[in-house]
Amino acid sequence: MAAIEERLRCGPVVHLIKRNRTTAVVLSVEAYAELLQSRSASERPRMTAIQWLLSQPATGSNSKRQLRRELRAERKNWR
């Protein structure tokens, strides 16, 4: 969270990158409010991001051991 907050001090939008591709965007409260004002009532979201995330089905099938192995392998590539 601290890294995101620090980045938002530099501008209203933070792009989250995964495997060299933008996968999500975090907006400041002000930028989000502006976005909502520019949309009609029918286009506005009906749930929060947390509500949406919690409504998503669990799709993971890897064991904890397998996830650790994959994470170690990925971190080796960071160096």
C-alpha cells in the first residue's frame, strides 16, 4: 500500500504491471470521482472492487508447495 500511495502523490493514476503488461489501474479518489461524474447513472458500478473480488470464483488448483516453487523460480529471474 505504501508504494501505491507514494506513486499516487506523483499523479492520479498508478498502473499495476504483471509480466511486463498492465493488469490493473489504481486511481486516486479524486480521479475516480471525476470518472463517475462523467458517466451516466446506468453506467456507474453497482459494487465496490472488494465486493467484485469476493464474488469471483476460486480458480486456483495449485498446492502451497507448488506455488512456493513457482514463486522461487520467478524470483530467480528478477536478479
